[in-house]
Amino acid sequence: MDRQWWQSLHGLPPLIWITLIGSFFGRGTYFMVWPFLAILLHEKFALGPGTIGLILSVSAVGAAVLGFYAGSLSDRFGRRNILVLGTAINACAFLMLAFAEGLTSFVVSIALCSVGRSIWEPPASAMIGDLVANTKMREFTLQFRYFLINLGAALGPIVGVWAGITAQQSTFGLTALSYLLLCLAFLWAFQYTVAGRAANQRKNSGTSFASTLAVLRDDRFFLIVIFANILTLFIYAHMDSSLIQYLNQKQMPDLVALISSMILVNASTIVLLQFPLLRLLSGFDVNRRIGIGIGILALGQIWFATNPIHWFSGWLGATFVVSIAETILFPTMSVQVDRMAPEHLRGSYFGAASFYSLGWSSAPLVGGVVIEWFGGPALYWSMFFLCGAVLVLYRIGGRFQRPEIIEKSVVETTGSLEVQEAS
């Protein structure tokens, strides 16, 4: 990216910086131990891959629906209360997870973790659009937030290994503390900063939830994009818990070391290559960038399907390929939603994007069952062919015209922002 965008970051409102820094620390402490949760459940309760997948999947399904509703509520009643509620739930959920003993308490805690995140993520992304008028700067801020999230994911396992706390249940207490501090920071910023008070006053109480649903129902291209991206996250998520269960089933030696290395490769690839790749692909439109990312993701599935179980470096190589796909896809998806959303429904559109987590949440269940019955290679060959289905969906979706009211709103918003940028 151009140097001017980096230099202009210091001019972002404090509320945006709280969101950015909070995302960094929340994700860093999360990745100290969350990827090892499948191992904890297996060792603590002797659960099989299918049962672990069911626990991890079911907990997030309801959260996706709740995230959509939370995004809509933030459009109608302002961002403050939704952000505070979501971060407070996360703080309580991770604190419960740090001290959970029985299987029921584990399941409830995991479900609340998903609920809290789904509540606060959509209004946080929408708030960036509310407070950053310059369209290019807004997209750069969304990219930068994703960069910080993955920087936290890269440093979390390193700090955890260095401190000797990786894969220890008590580490979830650090995640709870990070979300508690984020909650308190939001309360301060909305009360005592100009941008915070302005953001909370930005409401559209005249739009009902039913009318929002009607607009989204008529926006067929956006609905196809949602479904295609659900499938994309479903494919990608099998690099996480499904792969861990596959390797655990095959008794891969040094599994914890391999998982830590894969997390590090994944996050480091994104941290080092996100902005160079963004610059390289800047001449392509959003949908073309997503198509390139899906193609690279498909290559990663082939590598996972064919890699010998005991080839440690091979798993890291496949992770690197999929991480390049993620580097292109995930930040571009946020930019895609921001571009497609009418200004008065930005929270609802980002809330609808929370349905992407249905793909992520269903992956452990499907992956666990397929691994138990057919094996890991069958799972990843299936994901390779599913990448082709995603590309077909994008081609079909491009044929639909968006509703006139949405086209008019987006054009008017873009035009007014371009005037602000020129001035």
C-alpha cells in the first residue's frame, strides 16, 4: 500500500484504534490455547473425532443467526450497546472456560464464546464504515484490522510456548481479561470521545427487522455471495480442527509441535504477505481477487489430500499454500461486504456476513464424521471439488441485477464519499 495510508493511520478516531488493538490482543490470547481445544476434550473426556466435531459445530450455528440479528439491531439502536454486550459475554465465557470441569460446562462455555464473538464482530466492522469516510482509507483500515488479528495469532502461540502455557486450560483466563479490558475501553470511548458519541447517535430506528429481511431477500447477488462464502469458510476450516483430528487419529508424532508450527506458518504468512499481495492484486476487482484465492485454496486441498502422514514439512507446506489463499480471501470478503452494503444497512449486511461462520462451525462436525468413516484424503479431495462449486456460484451470481433501491443507495453513498475524498 502507499505510504500515505500508513501515515494516515494515526488520524483514525480513538474508537477505531480501540477496535484494532482489542482485536489484536483478543485474538493473540485466543490462539494461545483454542486450537488445542480438540486435544483437551479428547484427553479430558476421551471423546472421539465425531463427538468433538459436534460440540465445536453446534455451539456456533445459533451464534451465526444471532450475529445477523445483532448487526441489524446496531443499525436501529446504535453500535455501543451491542459492542459492550458482545465483549462482556466473551469475557464471561472465556473465564468460565478457564475453570470448566464437567463436559456440560465446557459445552456451555464454548457456545457462549461463539455467541459473544458473533455479537460484537458485525457492529465493529460496520463502525469502521461509519467513522472512516474515505473509501480507500476505510478499505485499508479493514485490511489493517485483519493484519493485526493475524499478528496476534502469530504471536499468541509463540508467547504461549515461551511462557509454558500453551494447551493449558487456565490460559483462557488471559483471553477473558483481554475482552474485559476491551469492554471497558468501549464504554470509555463511547462516553468521552467525539467519534464515540457520534457513532452511538448514528441510528436508523425507522427500519424494522422485517423490512431489512425484505431488502436482503431481494438482493439475490448478495445472497449468492453469502452462500458462496459460507462454502469457502467451510473448505478453509478443515485446516483447523478437522486436520488436527485426522493427524491425532493417525497418531502423528509431535502433534502439539506440529500444530504450533502450522499456526505460526499460517499467521506469519498473512502478516508478511498480506500487503504485498494486496498491492500485487490491486488492479483486479474484488470478485476476481476472490476467484484467484479460491484457485489457490483448491491447490492446498490437493496437497492436504496427498501429503504423507509423517511428512512434517509437507503439512507446513500445505498450510503455507492455504494461508496464501486466506491472505487474499478473508480481507477481500470484508471489503466486498462494505462495498455492497447500503449506508443505512451497513450493520445488517455485516451481520448477514456472520452467516459465513456456518461454514466454519459445520466443518468440525462434517470433517470428524468423514474422517471416521472415509479418512482424511477423502475429506480433502471433496473440498477440492467444492472449490469448483464456489467458482460456479460466483459466475451465476454475476448475472443477477441488484434491487434498484440498493444500487441507488450504494451509488449515492460512493458518490458522496468521493466528493469528500476530493475535497
